[in-house]
Amino acid sequence: MTRVRLIVNADDFGMSRGITDGIVVAHRYGIVTSASLMANMPAAEYAIARAHALPNLGAGVHLNICQGRPILPASEVPTLVDACGVFHPPAILERKLWTGRASSYEIEAEFRAQIQWIKDRGITPTHADSHHHMHLYPAAALPFARALAAENVPCARASVCSVWPRTHSLGGPHEGSIVRRLLVQAYRFVLQRTVFRRFKSPASRISFAANDRRNPSHLRERWKAALEDLPAGTYELACHPGLFERGFSESDRIHAQREQDMIWLTEREFRDIICIRDIRLITYRDLVGTIPAMIANAEVETVIS
């Protein structure tokens, strides 16, 4: 019988020490099974050390071309950086991607450099995704696919989303009018079936309506409802746990969300739902079948008891 399998993936591993420590706690004492590491962020080396000490945590790469400095010299990625050699912020980079002013060759080269940086430090990435979902833009999708293929990264985050409650599923969780939401939903479906078809992915990523994502009290109930209602199949729940870090969190626009995620991911109620529903917690390693599952209900039950 097909079971419900769930990857609980924490983004922004290595962005700061507080975020990295939050992910470690949510893995050791909660339901996080996987993390996406940012090679070019201040705490990247710290995250590498934590990953080596956590063999059950699946470590992937959170490819980033919209925050911080590139791994490559700025002179090699001039269309992606400003005059100071720093990546353009998301709003500017999005415009450059839409208007063809961001070089696909530079994007691929920087993606590969970030993957190689992680591999050089003894971590073989289980999967790849990207900061602010930049790899889903048409101008970045092919460079992303080429970089993963060249670096032998076997898995990618699902492009399509399943929205909860399912009564709100028309157009998915995307922003804007119903027409825009349907177009984005169709584009992501085609992307997963064409450009990214060579990579293993969950069937979909669990997501929620925009209004719910902005309301912590609603979002907690949506997480709960989704876990209680998941049909058979393989899914990913992306999350952003983190601990407050003085000097960093004050300027982090989602620091409150990180602290909320941290609480929910370690709550007994969510662990109980996973056990009652017999949801199998896995990592991206399990999608390729080369490494036996290392996270399972038995481990969750050990934490609960």
C-alpha cells in the first residue's frame, strides 16, 4: 500500500548562526529531516560543521543569486551583481531575469560554483532549490537544470504546489488574480514535466493561501490540517526555523516567522499527528534509493517517548 512520505526541509541553512542552530534543534528535537545550505552566507562554514555532525540530516544546496556576494569573482558574473560586487536584491534581479539582462551563462557558472563549494567541504548535496525560488524564472530554469546535471545533483524541489485547505486549490497558492494564479500553476506544472523531468522530486510541495501564510495563527492550523489530510504520495514541507541572533535578526524581515516555525516543528502535537497518520519522514536521499531511509517513524516515536 502506498504510504504518505514527507520531506520536512529547512531553508537558509548557513545564513546565520541563529538560523543554523534553529535548524539543528528542529532536526534533533522535531520533525525537520532535510536542510538547504547557502554556500555564500556568513555562517556557511558553521553549517558545514553542523551537517557533518548530523548524519541523519539530508543536506542540499539553497542556490542563491539575490543576496550577499557570489562565490565566483564579481568580474565573472557582472550581470548578477551591483557596483560593489553584491548580488542584486530579489526585486531587481527578477526584473533582470524577465528582461533578459541576467546572463544564463553566469547563472549556471555561479550555481555550479556554489555546489562545488559545498562538495569541496565533504558534503554531497542530496538536492537543490533556490533562494526566493529564482530558479523557477524562465531565464534561470535551464541554467539551474544544466548546473545540477553537470554536478550530479539527483533531486530538485518540486515546482508544483498542493494548497491546503484543498477547497482553495483553484489556482494554487500563488499571488494575484485567478487568471494569474492559473497561469503560474500551469507554468510550474509544465516546468516540472519538461526542464526538470530528469531530476527526482516529491509529487508536490505543501503550500497555503497567501493570506494564511501571512497570519501565524491561521498558518499553524493549516499545517495541522495538511498533515492530517495528506493523501498517499510523497510531499515536501518547506520551512524556515531559526533562533534569534542579535545583530542579524533585527534586519531579517521574517525573523518572527522563523521563531514560530521553530516552535511548531518541535511541538508534540505535530509529532503525534505524524505518528497517528503513519507518515514516513524521509530525506531526498530516499527518492533516489541509493541510501536506505535514515529518518522514520521509529525515530519520531523515540523523541516523543
